[in-house]
Amino acid sequence: MYCTRKVTEDLIWVGADDRRLACFEGVYGVPDGVSYNSYLLLDEKTVLFDTVDKAVYSVFLENVAHTLNGRKLDYLVVQHMEPDHAATQELLLQRYPEAKIVCNAKIQTMMKQFLGVDLSARTVLVKEGDTLNTGKHSFTFVMAPMVHWPEVMMTYDLTDKTLFTADAFGTFGALNGRLFNDETDFFLEDLDEARRYYTNIVGKYGAQVQAVLKKAGKLEIARVCPLHGYVWRSHFGDFLEKYLLWSSYTPEEKSVLLAYASVYGHTENAANILACKLAERGVRVRMYDTSVTPASYIVSDAFRCSHLVFAATTYNAGVFVTMEQLLHDIAAHNLQNRKVALIENGSWAATSGKVMKEILSGLKGIEFIETGVSLKSALAESQLAQLDALADLLAEEINPKPVAGEAAPAAAAEPAVFTPEAVDNKVFSKFSYGVEVLTTRVDGKDYGCIINTAGQVASADPKKITISCIKKNYTCDMVGKAGRFNISILTEDAPYSLFQRFGFQSGRDVDKFADLPYDDRMANGIRYVPEYTNAVLSCEIIDVKDLETQVLYIANVVEAKVLSKAPSCTYGYYHAHIKPKKNPAPEEKECWVCKVCGYVYEGADMPEDFTCPLCKHGKADFEHIVPEVKPKVKGWVCKICGHFEPCEGELPADYTCPLCKHPREDFERAEQ
Ligand code: FEO
């Protein structure tokens, strides 16, 4: 029986879960299974985005047939030729002989290699920026070499703003019915497996991932459809932030990965003592026995932690096999920018420290901490001080103590005078404000805006609250005229579109309530927002104070009711989880970006009295972005995988690409 889910009205997920697979790619254990995603668009033309692994071919074909409901398949878009997405192509193409294949030239070559037949007669070749129209939808193509193979491309739906990202933004783990990221507690339940997936599958290709993120950062994205894991339709910026860290080899946390290889327990004992000493110093330790934990989990945490400690016994005049395997794995995944400490053990000729160092020393930005420890069979009492020294050094780097001896500033004798340099505006985002919709009504017309300034100031009945509004905000004038208002307290599930509706447009220009499916009002006749709201208050203004740029209203609460148990949305939560993150691509022009709503003012000089045309905040709420000007570097770029090799002159005759191993002939001149 078919098993499908709708992504949008005309885009259907037709993939499947596999919970019986022991090892993904024959290497990576997947105890929670894996999903193979495929998507079918029902436009004037029908379009299938990739196929699935052979393990789930049966339900996949049933899903496609059911979704097509008798229609023919017009296009198969192939974005990646790895068999977990391509092994069912042949069956599908036999079943739908009229379907055209949409792919790039490298994919075409690989299809011939894998399938053994030339399908060029039914292929539409595309390259970067080409478009395909299927009726209501138009698509363009974004090449993504080495994310995760050289032929990979992504597809962007210009109509619905959907980005099909191939392997990128995938995760290990079966979907278990949950197709969308907001149907799981992703950052609590799934992030570890997403990290393990990224670091082990594409971790080596950070530069290529950064290049494609830069291209994708220029697109307006409503949803992301990867080939494994969840469809992202909200809070994608939070996941993107992780990708920016992982692909730039930046640690996610200041902590220690402590991995050890021990035959009879003596090396393990030293590792345990070090772990205790670190914990006593307030350092977080993630600890693994390399003989027990598969390397993919340890590689994943090596990308996560800032400091790495490897402890291993000597074995066959080298290093114990499971540690050797792990370190080669870390080196193969190109980990960079970490501090590393080593503990070796050897009963007669210790070599493990030297071998461990050799394996890792070719990696960029790896710094070895010299306070290593060399054990002879077992940790000696006299060596406890060495572990203390190592723990002290790691703790000092991870949790540096404040510099002692600096005299406290003398108490100010005179009242302090305001100077803009003395006030860091970021401090104000540390207050835990709520976020509300302020509504009022004048001459039969409704007005509303977003505020984050409501607070209770007196608890005796009638209870009193204050709100303040920006003077230039039209609703502010209307509240003054009406003498009364309602406050709808927003909840954490409030969508960004609600903030756009009430926060980023003016009641002078538009009716913010147009098209809303509700018209709920309190006894005072003023509307409120019944959705994404946990409480509503009606207030009568009793006093007004002019605050230069804002007006402060003090009001009695005359009616109040609770609407739901959902948690209130704080200003911090809005910024962390609701407001889309800024474009990760570096700004190319000098500009000012509004920290409240994201409006971009282009130009170097912003007038002092400028106010944001969307949210009405002033210049103080803008961030001045000055693009970094980097001189262009001459070099050669690999036409296969995109690797850039800085080089003024000619590449050596025997040069091969360090990533895809293609020869010098596959490079062309470039500047970056
Ligand atoms: Fe999911 Fe690179 O295949």
C-alpha cells in the first residue's frame, strides 16, 4: 500500500524509511534507520525529484503510481547519482518510458556508467542558472560539486521558493511519520544524528559546502527538501547556523573530546583520572573507548568539541589499531582548527604518541599541546601532577579566569553623563520582554502593531500596565486618540508572517486585518488576535508620558482572559527561533541592516534621523555592514569538484586534485 505525505498542495513526498539497514554506505551504523526522500510535483507537467535506494523500491513505485493517479511522468530530475538515490532509476524509467531525464553533464556520464545504457536521447541537460518551466512552476539549477559527489546539483523552485538540496541538510534516522522539522524536537532529538550524518558524509568538503551555502544564501527560501531526513519549513536559519560552523571547521562548543584505546585498562585508567580532573575544573568532557564506540560517533564529536585528547597504548611498534583507525578517519574527514593533547603508553618502547601525532599533523590548524603524558605500563603516582598540569591547561583555555589584580573603578562622585560609546545596545536584548500585538479602534477602523514593551506595574485592583510605542508608528497615534487598547500576548508558535503583518507595514498604507479569517473583539469593541495568543487584556489609558521618540501609556486593566496554555513568546525567543537568520553570505555592498526587521539601507552614510520604513526603528537599531575587501588570489580551479588551488604560475605536471584526484588537465585558470 502506498504511503505518501503532502509537502505542499502540489508537491508530494513519495520516499520511504529503511529501519533494517545495518550500515549506511557499508560503514556508518544507523540504529535509528534512514529515510530516502523523493518528491513528486503535480504541475501541468509532472516532475519527480530523484528516486530511492533499492531496499525500498517497492513502496516507492507504488507511491509514484498512486500520486500520478493515471497521469504520465514528464520529468525525472536527477540531482545525485549515489545509489541510495539512484538505484531505482532504471526501474522507474522502464515504467515511465515517456519521462525525460533532467540532469547535468556529469550526472549524464555517471548514469551511463551505472546503468550501462546511453540515455542521452531522453535527457535534458542543464547547467548553473538554466531554467525549466513545468506550468505554474519554474525551476533553476544550482551546481553543488562535492556535496557530496562531484556531479551533485540542487534545484530551486522559483515559484514556491522550495530548495531541493540533495544530500545537504539531511540527517540519519527514519522519519517515523514525521516529515517536517516542526513535527519533532529537532535540536533535542535529532541534532546529534544530523551532525554525525554531515561530518561523516560531507565533512571533508567544507570549502565546497561553504561555496554552495553562499549561493543558496542569495535565494529566498520557504522550505528545504533534502534527500534524507526532514523537510524544513520553519527555523531553517538555526540549522543553517550549524552548517556554517561544521563546514568552516569551527567548534560548536568549548569542551574536550577524550578518546582512548586501552588493552588491559591502564590507559583507560589514566583517561578516567584526567576526565575527573577536567570535570572538577568545570570542563565538559565527551569520552569514548575507541574499541567500543564506532568511529563515526567520535568523528562527529571531534567536529563538535574545541579540544581533543587522544590516549592510546603502543601496539606492534605503532599505535593500538582502533585508535589508528579513528585518527585516520578524522584525518580523512579533514578536521581543522583544533587543539590536541596526547597520552601515550608503552611498556618498553612507547611509539603511540609519535604515530598519533604523525597522523594528525597534516591537518590544517591543528595545534598540539606540549603537556602530553607518557605512561610506562600504568600511570605512576608521580605522574598525577602531569595530568593535573594538562587539566589545568585545558581548563584555562576552555574556561579562562578573569584577570586578577585590576583595580575596581572608583565610585562615580558625580551623576554619570550619557555617552553613546558607553552603552552597548546588545544589553537590551538580554531583558526578557514579551512580544504582543497592540490593537485599537478609531472612527470604525481597526489598527494594530507589534510591541515588546508591555509590563505590569501595579498589582492592586484595578491592575495597571504600561506600554510604549514609537511615535512615528501610526498605531501609537491611534491609541492616544482612542484612549484604550487591547494587548494580545503572543506565544512561541507564532509564525514570522504574523510579525510581518503587524510589524513590518504601516496602517497608513494597508489594512493589517485584511483577509484575516477571524474578527474577535473584546467588550470594548476592539479586535484582538485569537490565534498564537495565550491571553488578551483590555486597557483604559489613565496617564501619558512623552519619551521623545516614544510615548509611554499607563493604563488600567478592565478586562482580561486566558486563551491557551501555550508559553509566551519572549523577545529573545523571537530573535532566536522565529525571525529568519540573516543571509549567511557576506554582504557585497556597504549597507545598514535593521536588527529588528532585517530591512537593508544601501549606502555608506545613513542620516542620523533615518527611521526604518518597515518597523519604524531608528538608526541606533541598525548594524553597519562594511564588506571585507579581500585581494583576488590567482590560481586554478578543478572543473570536476570545484577545488581552488592558489598558484600564480603553472601547476606542476604531476599535480592531481587533492579532493577528487583528477589531473592537472581538469583545471582551469581562476581568481578567487
Ligand atoms: Fe545520500 Fe550521497 O547520497
